[in-house]
Amino acid sequence: MPLAAFVFRARNDTQQDQTLVLGGTDPNPVGYDAEGENLTLNNPRFGSNVNEVMAEGSTCGLFMRVVPGDEPTLDKPVTCTRCPI
């Protein structure tokens, strides 16, 4: 089972509450077949990926998974022809 563990330490030197995002730019490559270029966070080869925050006690994590799509269907008639050789 693949796993990546990151340990972050953040300090707020201001008097105001701050919001910190740590996993917002980490792409979810579950199901990625490593074909083609992967230059952006919005990659159509990543499929129907879902990220879920999990927390238990003082530990939290990001669970990356894929939700399988429906089986393909034909939504309109298809005409098949034979090409002469």
C-alpha cells in the first residue's frame, strides 16, 4: 500500500488567526497510468478522484481514492460501415 508521510510545523508570528492549507496543491494521482505529460493539477487522466480528510486524535491525513465511473453505454445509434480494401 503506497503511503507518503509529511510532517509540517507552522508558526504564526501575528496576533491574528490564520488559515493554513497544506494539502491543497497536492494532486491525487490515483488511477494515473503515467502516460502522457502531467504538467498541471487539472489532469484529465486522473479520473474521478476523491480526497477525504481523516482525523483521529491529534493526527490527521488526506485519504486519496478514486470512485469508479459507470460502465460506458451508447446514447445514440451507431452506423457501422465496411471500408473496401
